[in-house]
Amino acid sequence: MTDDVKKELAVARKRFSREGAELGSGLFDKLLSLHPDYSSEILRERSYAFSEFDMFEEALNDRQVVIESGAGVVADYYFAGEYALQARRLELSRDLFDQTIERSLRSDSTYYIQSSRLLAALVSHQLHENDRCLDYLSLIDDDVEILWLKGFDRVSKKLLLGAILPHEKKTRSD
């Protein structure tokens, strides 16, 4: 990406933050038409900007366009999974986290694996699929936690186990 396009993206992000999504999004649209060769990078930036305004459907849509174009990288799948979770599109979210894990393992890129497994476990718990949740949790370290997800104070293996295990014991004794 050229320095000029990087500067234009920085301006678009600042404007989006100051003026809101309606006006700021138009600048991103203009950049997409002026610089089609950088559409993936522009869409990633706009996706992040949308997420900052809790516009998770829009953020998800931009990441999905990048993925469907064939330009998707592991981070695109991960952030699409987060945005789908925050948009309450739970099955899609878990599918995206599974794809993140699979792609990470194939590429030897382990950065997103623990977080993806933890969030896939959270989604499975929300879908009342506790066995699947426990399967994900069995594959992550005990100290893994997520503090940055909007709408959730804290997500950790310990908290999820605490929510599931008493329920599992009660269900099995009934």
C-alpha cells in the first residue's frame, strides 16, 4: 500500500471517529472506488471503524467481503468471528472461530488459536452445547482470558467451567 493511501485511510478513520458512521463511511466508499487494488485493506480499516461504533453487522459484512474475495488472512476470520458474536450471530461466529483455528494450525500461526477456542467455547455455551464447550476448553491453557470484547466484562476458561460444571452435575443426577 502506498504512503498516500495510508494517509487517506488515516484521515478516513479520524473523520469516521469524529463525524460518525454516516459521514465517515462515505469517505471509505470513495477510497474503495479510487483504490480498488487496496480494497481488502480499506475494508479491514472500515470494519474496525464500524466495530468502534458497535456496528457489528457492518463490521462483519466488510470482513466477509475480504474473506470471500480470497484475500482473507487468519486475522480476518478471527475478527469476523468476534463481530458475529457481538451481532448475536452465534452459529456463524463459531464457524468463523473454527475456521480461524483450522487456518492457524495449517499456517503455523498460533496467535489467535487460544482466543478462538475460548470464544468458540463461549458461543457453544450460549447455544447450550456444553459438551462441545468442554471440548474447546480442554484444548486451552487455564490462564486464557479475554477482557476486550464489548458486551462481556471478562471471558475465561475458569468462568465458563464454573458456569457449566454445576449444570452438568445437576443434569446428570436428574
